[in-house]
Amino acid sequence: MMDRMKRRRLGRTGHMSSIVTLGCASLSKVTQEEADKITELALSHGVNHFDVAPMYGEAELRLRPCMKEHRDEIFLACKTAKRTKKEAAEELRRSLKRMGVDFIDLYQFHWLDDPEHLEIAFGPDGALQAMLEARDKGIIKYIGITSHRPPTIIEALKRFDLDTVQLPLNFVLKKHLQPENDYEPVLKIAKETDIGIIIMKAFVKQSWSTEKHAYKTGYEPFDKQTEIDQCLRFALSQKITTVVSAGDILLVPKIIDAAARYRKLTVNEQTRLIESAACLKPLFPGFP
């Protein structure tokens, strides 16, 4: 067993999450053997927070053997992209069955960017009602949101006191801030109300510029070890809890490796890193 990865408190949930979360989008199109190797690697390095979703191909099924053996070691975060109560309840039952688990620690609205979808999800017959019923029954513990649009997140927080927020944060976005991708207001609210902050897309460089893609990600990632170290350090130097690994198993070992060397960047180091992204175009808004 390697030295335990650093951990941070996930807001009001009280869970001490590893600073890297295993992003199970990376398991969507791999064999069971490949999935088992990655989950064992993550666990052996102290990763105790896993992020999965029905949209991630066969990822839920690939997690099943790991859940059978290590469920009590893992803070399991899952999601639903369904917006109505009926559909969300059905998808939750399916996720539980596919992963072979009795409960999910954190259940999140997935990719809730569109304000119209928010109206449905938080309405009288919306997905939130399914989540509340599941929470009352002990099927889920906490409720969160994942979104690429900070304005939508802020509106969601006005409607319901969410436990966690998952959103993009990286130094490329910081260099090209605009209202649609400015994460700072969300971080401020989270600090004031003790909401756990989970970061995704921390390793995004830019949109793919070639037809042939080297990785199974929807964007071109930073992939050199030194770059990944800097990406992780930048994200963790903000007021956040944990960073979700990129969506390709080839990148996961490098991200876990980077966590072992984490140190907070100085203000000057952050400034230089942000300025280095001047020639890069941010992925948001406009993704996918």
C-alpha cells in the first residue's frame, strides 16, 4: 500500500475526499481487466472518491467487481441526466443494479447547463423530487449538481440547498474569463455555505485540432507529466476539495502520480501559468 493521498473535507458532507477523484468516464470503453487495473491502482494510492454516470458507456458495469470488494472504502458519486421525477427514479434504480450497490453517497444532476432543463428538474415533477425520496429512504446520502455554466449553478443554488457542485476549472478558463465560464462566484458561494466543490475538466488544453485523437476525451488534454502536475496544482490551489481525473485510462496514472507531488502554487506561479494560456482557446462556453 502506497502512502495515503492527501484528503480534503467535501463541504458539509464531512467526507474527507482524496484530492484526486477517479473519473470513471475513463472506464466507458475498456475491458474489465483494464478497468480492474485502474481501480486497483487508484485504491492503492489512496483514491477514495469515484465519479461515474450512466452516460459513461459500460463504466457502471466495469465498477461492479470493485464495488463488490471495496464498497466501504469508496465515496461513490453517480449522476442522472434525466430531468423528470419518473425518469430519474428509473435511472437511479438502474445504476444501483448495474453497480451492484445498495446506496450511492452522492447523486448529482448531470450536465445541467440549460436553464429550461433546470426548471423541469427542480419543478413539481422534476428529478429533484426523485432524489429527495431516495434520500429519505437512505438510497442516496447527498445531492449535488454538475454543470459547465456557473450562472446555471448559481440559479440552482437559489432553488435548493445542494451539498456539492461539480464544475470546470483550469488556468485556460481563468485567462479567458467571461460570465458564462467564470467559476469564482460559485467558489465564493460555496465557501460561505459550506458546499463541497468538485472540479472537472482540469486537464483541458483546447478543442481537438486534428481529426485523429490520441485520447478518448472530448477535448485535447495536457498530457506531459509536467503539464499535468501544473494543471492539478492550479486547480487544488483554489478553494476546492477534489479534482476528477481525465476521461482516458492512459492519463489516470499520470494524474495520480501528480497528486503525490502536489504543493500549492504561489500567486506569482499562478499568474505565470494563466498568462501561458494566452494563445489557447477555452473549451467553454460552447462545449461540446
